[in-house]
Amino acid sequence: MADEAERQLVVFDLAGEAYGVNIGTVREIIRMQAVTHVPETPDFVEGVINLRGRVIPVVDLRKRFGLETSEHTSDSRIVVVDIAGHDIGVIVDAVTEVLRVAGASIESASALITTEDSYYMDGIAKIGDRLLILLDLDRVLQLTSDQLAAQSVAA
Amino acid sequence: MTFANDITPDDLKVFMQEAESLLELLDEDIIRLEQESDNSELLQEIFRAAHTLKGSSGMLGFQLMAGLTHAMEDLLDRVRKGTLPVTPEIVDALLASLDGLKVLMAGLADGEEATLDIEPLVSQLRAIIDPSAASGATQAGPSIAEIVAAPEVTARIDAAIEAGTPVYHVTVHIDPESDWAAVRCFQALNELTARGEVIASIPSQQQIEDEQVGKTLQALFATAEEPDVISAPLTTVADVVDVSVVPWSGAAASEAPTAAEGTPATAAPAAVGAAKETGEAGPRAEAQQSVRIDVDRLDQLMNMVGELVIDRTRIAQISRMLLTRHKEDDQVRALAETSAHIVRVVDELHTSMMQVRMLPVGLLFSKFPRLVRDLSRSTGKQVRLVVEGEGTEIDRSVIEKIKDPLVHLIRNSIDHGVEPLDVRRAAGKPDVATVRLAAQHESGSIVITIDDDGGGINIAAVRAAAVRRGALTPEAAERISDDDALQLIWEPGLSTAQRTTEVSGRGVGMDIVRRDVEALNGRVDVSTEPGMGTRFTLRLPLTLATFGGLLVRSGNAMYALPLSYVQETVRTDSASVGTVMTKSVMNLRGDVMPLLRLREAISRTGTERAPLGDEPVFAVVVKAGDGERDRPVAVVVDELVDQQEIVVKSLGEYLGKTRGVAGASILGDGEVVLIVDVPTLIKDALQGSADASQDAGRKAA
């Protein structure tokens, strides 16, 4: 999915890797706060938080990717993104920077990654000598059909 | 159909609001008209409404709506002048046209009238005005379609439309007594050709010259002229008794878009709410000082007041604490006073806001006479609807959500409750069955009852259906009391005579009704008397936005329970807790009730830990309602925290429905707490103990 246009990205750390998401989807970035657990939700859904009077769900990205979990630190942040009109918070280890990346430096993910993980990626950006994985959050946060099935049972 | 494209979105919005009000009015009034056929004031009101609608829609270029309302107006004019009496046929035709208008309106949200062939509706109306033309009209219908089917005609129609020239269907009725029909047709046709292109006509030019004519001339006519300019010269032709010029909407689509039908119904409540609040419901409402408010703004206001309510509790807590610690400090005392005042003011603001959100339940009830009439016709049963307590007020959030359950219950009464005529007569009952819909306030709730004087619910049939469905064994079905058997109607799939009618597609069944009502924190009960009738009672909270709640802590998390379910809170010890047939129970002053631990009941994890020795046990005793069948359940928590006004926040759609959780709320200190779905927990607990006794029964047998 390489294209020519420049993209502006929010870059964050997760278990030692750097990931980027389209700045257009990011509503705000807030500090880690107490999360109220909601029962009978998928494992990676931490729970809900109070965002200025609204209740929004929060997802732990490490759990979502099946990575080892670790204690939240003072650098941990909740990145609130807009997915199909809904606000959802995503817990990351740290938010490092906002970057502009030329379209030309973005390679299509499937060209470089052969596993099905490439489904969740919007591309890989080459910045200097580092690689930045661009996440397609719509797909990352999309409910799997298993979860949807589980929900309809619970209902 | 092309029309003036210089309509601003505001113009459209204003028109739509006005049109929707008028359509509502017409709906109700036309139904009333059937009962009050000599009410001249009512007739005037109806006529004026149709007239206004014709004018506005015409002005904005909505030709189809204008054409249809024009035909309605013609009919109504004769009725109000006394030339035609009100008959069920007329009411049917008017209602059918009204439905057509609603369909046309549905497309307007996208800026264009929906495609609908108004021809049959117009013909139906005209046939009543002039029955002799009816045969001509109905014959002509198919014939025009046949003519249009011819490729060269279609091509010419398309060409006209391409060029932006409107196409009309012109009908000229000639006096049946006239001897010069052919001449008159010829003259009429000439008038037309002078002003535009006659694409096709019945009779055709050739037939006219051969004097093979009837008493009606029909033509498909493309012209840039206005309908009035077209019809005026036609009426001057001698022997012409009637002229109609109606936009030609194309022979194809009279598939009334049923998907679109959904939108006016859902858009209507919001607009109706706003419109009715302005008292623009016509002469029936007294002239009130009122304003129109955008529903979104109202909701925003409500959200902000909700925030204030949360903060007001917080301020009260903090100032109380400060006062205890620093009662000598003047500033602290001043703060305490001010915060007490703030608390009072916010409470008043909250109450006022709740009232602003209240709507008279009559807004909802006003849709039902039409429903009852339609059902009455379609089932062939004579039913009248009596409505009481229309002024009873209810929160707008509730009003929108009880419509479906009420519709279903009314259908149920008419479909299954009301007996066929011969059965009623044999029982000495009046021919016309009565369905009564009533609303009233009762200690912080609104109670809505639906009763019918039908045959009652056949409990034996219900037992049989339960056995057939496998919900009960034949022995169990025999054993349970009548009361318990009656409750089986709430089980899914258990209707004894299932007739799938065109319900909104969300599912038929009493189980859906009960689920919908309980989702509103309400309850629905049924009582019946064989041969006499059935009554459904719905009890609903006045608002969904806030409720009085009990805050508790269980397993490190805070939960809120609606006070409406709470009977009492108890502090006791392990002596009161025991097990009966493997299920935990609590013995409260001799009453033994099922017991559950809140945290585990909701997240269904972990095992219950029996309390030890002198450890205090805190429990909240809850009941689903006050009926005889409502048994208490003890919910054990770690701590009873506080009682406060809880503002309901949705958990959002991403998480979907979580069983046992009815929503979330934000406390004064910002913490998010889950709101417990108490009815579900009670059901689980009672079911658990029922299962346990059944198991025990089976083992013993």
C-alpha cells in the first residue's frame, strides 16, 4: 500500500518495537489512569476509563498482539483513537514523537512480511536506518468473529 | 423528475418539519373523522392541512407530493361542502394517499421525492369523486401502461426527461351525455399540442378522427408549462367536466421502498417531539407560549446537567469533610454554606431538566388508533381503542423505546385476545371489542396498562405449548399452578397461535417485549380471566438518564445498584449464610433466600468463599418487583459504600452487551463504576435455586 503522499504519524514504543499510526486517527494522548475492568470481554480489553465525562473502552496493545505483558510505567500512555466514529483507547509503553514520512519511504507490508500479521499493517516506513511498522488500527481493533459470537451469547 | 435545485438545506428542513407535523395531524384527524363524520371543524382542519401541504410542496417543486395532495384536497373539498358523505371507502383512500405521502417524504431527506407511482392513489381518490369516470380511469390505467411499453413512446418520454422537460399525465373527462365526444377530444388535444408535445394519447389521433372515442381523453404530455397553464384551457372546452394534470412518474417503480419507510418512523419521534412541544398541533392544543429546540442541543444540555449532578455530590462530600476537620475556619464554613446552596440549585436544575425532557405519553398513544383500525380491518374484527391518561408525562428516552413493546401487546390483544364475532355474540359480549390503553403515574414510575375484553389467555393451551416446545415435561406442566403457567407466555417461541404479521422485523414474541421493557429498568406483568379478558401492566421508570443508586464494593471494584430493586441492606454474619442443596442461601429473619456474591455473579469466575466466623457479611436484598411472584435474593458485597444519584453513561458499542452489566457511571472523583443489571442477576439466582430443587426432586424420584 505504498503511495506518494506524505504521511504524518504518531510514533510509539511497544515491547521494544516502534510503531506508527496515522495522526488523523489520533484524538488525544493521555497518561495512564485507573481502568475499570468490564467482565466477559476479550482478554486484551482492559476495561473502560472516564474521558472527560464519557466512558470509553481501553485496549492493551501488548495483549492484543500476544506480547509479553509488563507493568505500566510513568511513560505509559493511552492513545485515544477514532475508529469508525467510536473513541477507543490503546495502551502503549511510551509515545516518542510525531513524524512526517514521505510516501516514497513506505513499503507495502506484504512485500516484506509473509505472515498474516501483515493484515494489521499499513506499511513499513524506512527512516534513516530504522524501520517503523505502520499499524492499521481499524483492523487491529476490529472485533474478531469469535468475539462477536461470544458477545451475542452473553447478550 | 427534475425540480428546482435552488432549495437551501434550511428550506428543506423547515419544509420537512412542517410537512411531518401536517402528516401526523392528518393521520390522527382522518381516523377521528371516521367516528365524527359530521364534525365540520375537524373537516376544515383536515382540508386546511392538505391545502397547506399542497401549497408548500408545490412551491418547492415536489410535484408528486403536490399532485397527490391536490387530489386529496379535491376529495376533501367535496366532503367538507357536504357533497360527499364520509364513508369507510373515503377514509381508506385518504389513508392510502397519506401513506403514499409518507413514502414520498422519506426520500426527501436525500433531497428528492422517493419514486412512487401516485397514479393508482390519485385514481382511487378521483374514482370516489366521480364514479362514472372510475371505469374509464381503471381501464385507462393498464392501457396507458401498454402504450408506454411501446419502445418509441418510451424513447420519447426519455428524450423529454433528458431535455429537462417535465412529463404529465393529463386526463380529461367529458360529459357522459355529450354527443360530441370525438369533437371535444379533438379540441382538447389541440389545446395540448399548442403548449407542448403530446407523446401519446388514448384515444389516439387516428381514433379520434375515426370517432372511436370514449368519454375520457388521456395523454402523456411533455411541456415546460405549469400544470395550471395546461389545465385552464382544457376546462374551457365545452362539455369537459373534469381535468387532471398529474406528473408522470414513470410506469416502472411503484415498489414503495420499504427500507425508506423505516426512516420517517424513526425520524418522526424526534421531529414530533420538537414540533409538538411548540404546540403547533393545531386547534386541538391550546395556544401555548413555546419554542422549538433542536433535539441535539437538548441532549447536550442534558449531558452538562448530568456532569453537574456528579460534581455536586462531590462538592457536598468534600465540604462535609472539610467542615468536620476545620469547623472553626471561617472560610471553610463559608465554603460549606456555598456548596450547600450549589447542591440545592443543581438539584433544582436537574429536576427542571428532567421535566424539559418529559413528553406527554399521548404523543406515542396518538399513533395507536391508526394501528387498531388497520388491525381491525385486517383481522375482520371490530375493535375500538380507548385511550386514557394521554397527558401523563414520560422521559423522551423512554417514550421512544416502549413503542415497539406496546405495539406488540396491542397486536397480541387484537390477534389472539379478541374473539371472532360469533364467539363474542354467543358469550353475550358486545360486537365491538374494546382495547383500553391507559397511563398514570405511581410513586416515581409510570404505569401503562393494556386491557382487552377478549377471551383471556387459554392457560391449558399455554401448558400444552410449553410441553410441545420441550420447556417442561408433561408432568411438570400439569403440576405448576395456573399463575406459574401463565408466566410461561414470556418464554421465547411459546406463542400458542403464531401469526407472523409485518412486525418491524425485530422479532415477534412476548420474550422480546419483556426483554425490551426490562432493558428500560421496567417490568411487565400479565393477568387474565378466562372469557373476560387480559391485562398487561408495564411499570417503567420516569427517566433513563439518572437513577437513585446504591454504591457497593465487591472484590476491589465498585458497582452501582438501582435503588428501585433494593428492599433493604443487611449487615449480618456467617450464621445467616448456609447451603441448601449445594446452593448458597441466606436466612434473614426466618426467610430463606438464594444468595450470590456480586463480583462472582457478574464475572462468573471464582468460587464462592464461605464467610468465616465473626466476619461481617454485608448483603443487599433485592427483588424484581412487588408482585407475589417476586422472590427476594441476597447479594453479598464486601462493603456498602453510599447512596447517590447515578448518571447513566453508555458503555458504548465496541464492548457490546455484557451480561449482568447495564451500563456505567462516573463518580464525583472520576472513577468509573459498572451499573449492575439486577433483574438478570435475580433471574439467574432464582433459576439456580429452581434447578437445584428440580435436580433434587429428580434424584429423589
